[in-house]
Amino acid sequence: MLFIFIVLPLVVAGLMPLIGKLSKKVIPDLLTNLTTFFLLAYSVIVGKQIIFSGVYTTKFSWFGEPMNISLSLDGFSLLMLVTISVVSFCVTLFSIDYMEHYGHKANYYSLLLIMIAGMNGLVLSTDLFTIYVFLEVAAIASYGLVAYGIGHNELEASFKYLMLSAVASGFVVLGISIIFACTGSLTFSEVAIGIHLVNAKYLIGFCAALFLMGFGLKAALVPFHAWLPDAHPSAPAPISAMLSGVLIKVSGAYAIIRIFLNVFGLSYPLSTVLMYLGLISIFVGAIIAVGQNDMKRMLAYSSISQIGYVFIGIGTGSPLGIMGGLFHILNHAVFKSLLFLNSGSIERSTGTRELDKMGGLAKQMPLTATTNAIGSLSVAGVPPFNGFWSKLLIIIALVQTQHYAFAVLAVLGSVITLWYYLIIQRNAFFGKPEEIWRNVREAPFWMSCATVILALLCILIGVAFPFVIKTFLIPATNILASGVSYLYNFLGY
């Protein structure tokens, strides 16, 4: 039953404030982690059925009466659901120790579970309005989580994020309204048929532009990225991992990919726009990241850069390019979550995020140094780590589609990425240890467990990439590569 991915975290989130009155730490920690672990295990179990059956759809009924609410799980949404579940479990595991000094852990877990429910609902949605509803559910929870420290910087970043996100939501709602006026429906399959029957080419193009601006802002594509460099550093490290690891992928990238490929159909002008926005994002994010001294701010600009690779791959429109873009969504969720969690470990142990104040931490924090090196090599695309294979697929797809300049620039962007991640490793972990860090100790047990799990995934996905491609990526790619015909064949119920 797909509704459990939404109902379970919402029910636990509703109970969490009451549970927090009974127990400040143990029960909220235990219940939240059991919830995220169950969602991860259940997504894998349901995923086995999807791999063999292709699509699984369920409709909501109220006391035996069917309602016009349905959820659908296919190869693409399964990939996103598993990605959300993996990152969510590692984040809640990390939060056991990290959130001790914030207090009010039950309230924090409640907001986090609401955000997870919103993301799960979004990737399972079968119509535009439901996508918008769950987009807002996840977004509203994320506003509170960004401001969870209740300091000046946190509140300012959250307010900026709220204002820009409200503008994005306005674009999305306006686009949905026009689509409904043109087609008389919001269901993916009916909209896909309707927009190809009505004689409103320019109006549909305007809707595509609205969706691109709205969801592009959620995905932090340049030039819609202004909120992200403030929100990520200000939020607690586990929330930074959620924002960068999955939220911008789900509320931005997933929505754009699903609507543009399966509903509108990827036209040549749209493909070109996605590729150029991706290329600009790669270099704007990477070049600005090089000049950052705040570790989390550098990682935030890196997220802008890496999301560019996703859209360059998708923009090619070729099956290999789409596969590379989807693979990079998964890989980026893993290694960027790892790096943000490590930044939280460093800040918790040293009290600073400024790279020029660090140095020699590898002796005091060897586990964090090792996992951070793995994450850095992964994001830079160094073999045999997972990031190498997704970038390789994207570059090969660019060459196959004769976008040679894009391929060369994508490689150059990866070189710049390696440059600024080597800056992190050198300034934070290498060199002569500073005297003030003499008493620094390794991150606590649960924080270390979460980072080790993600680091192992960077290695395992890289080594076992044929299995990942066969099991998760090919089913997702087939759905997106088939374009609008997928809805005609599978979702026209």
C-alpha cells in the first residue's frame, strides 16, 4: 500500500510533540529512526514488485467509496523513493547525537518527518495538483527546519527561502491553472493527451516556462539559486544534508523531469534550454565555490554545480544521457549528504566552519577525514567511486549526441570540482595540527555510523554500478525515454 509512505511519517510526526512530553531523547530518537528504517525497507520490498510488474497504482477510498486520489509507483519514482529513504535514515541516525545541543528534538523530528512525507507524496503523485500540495507540505516543514537554530542568520535565511519559494509556488500554481483551463484535467495522462489536442502552442509554451522557473527555483538552478547558499549553511547539518541530498532533487529536478519528459514531451527548444541552464549552473556554482572559506557554504555552491550535470544529461534526450542524469541524482544524494554531515561533525567538534581556522584534524578525527576524502573523490568524479560513473555516462551521451563542447566543458567542471574539494581536504585535515585543536575528538558514535554508511555506499555503488544500473536505472530510464507514450500506455487508467 503506497499510502503508508505518506501516512506513517505524518502519524508519527503528529504524535511526536506528545511523545516529547514523556521522553526528551530516547523515545523520539528510537521511534523516528524505526520509522525511517521501515520506510527504507518497505521501499525495497515494494521495489521488487515494481521491477517485475512495471507500474503499481493504488487509489484512495473512504469507507469503501472510491475517491479521485491515486498514487503510482514506477521505475522513476521508485529510484527517488529509495534515494529519499536512504538519506532520511542516515540523517535521523546522525541526528541522535548532533541535535542534543539544539534541544526540543521531538519538535525537530516532527518537522523532519513531515518533510519526508511531503517528498514521498510528491514522487508518488499522478496529477499536477497533488504534486503542488505535497511540494508545499515539504517546503513548509523545510522553512521551519532551516530556522531551527533561531539565531539571526537562521531566521534571515529561512525568511529569504520562504519568500523566493513563495514566488516559485506562484509560478507553479499559475501554470497548473492554465493547464487546467486548456485541458479540463490535471491528471498526467489526460493532460498529456489534452495539450497535444488543443490548438494553444504558445500558451502551453508559456506554462512550460512557468514550470521551469518555479521548479527551477526549487532545484536551485542558476539563475534561480539565490536562496540556497544562505539556507544550507544556516540550517543544522542534518537538514543541510536533506535539502541538498534530496529536497532540491524531489521538489525541483523530479518535477521538471517528470512533467517535461512524460507530460509535455521533450522538444528541441526545451532540451536546449535545460542543457544551457545546466552548463551555466555547473560553472557558476563551481567557480564561486572555489572562493568560499565557510565549509558549508562551499558545499552549498557545489550543490548548484552538481545539479547542473543532472540537467545536462536529461537535456540530451538520449537514453544514455537520461540514465546518466538519474544516476547522478542518486550519487549526489549520497555523497553530498555525506559531506554535509561531515561538516556538521567538524563544526560540532571544533566550533567553526571556517577552513582557514582548521588544519591537521585528520589526527584527531581520522574517521571523519577518511569518509570526507571518499565523499570528495566521489563528487569530483574520481574512479572507482560512484560519482565517476554517472559523470562518465553523461559525457559519453554528450559525445554521442554530438554536443562536443558541452562534453569538454563538463570535464572541465569536474576538474574545478576536484580543485575546491582538495582545498577542503588540505585546509581541514592535512598540514600541521593547530594547537587549539589538540583536544578535539572524533564525532560521537551515531554520527560516525551515519557517515560510514554513506561512505560505504559511495564505494559500493561505484564498484557494483552494473547492478545499480540494471536494477534501478534501466527501469527509470525506459519510462522517461518513452516520453509521452508512457502515459498513454501505463497511466491512462
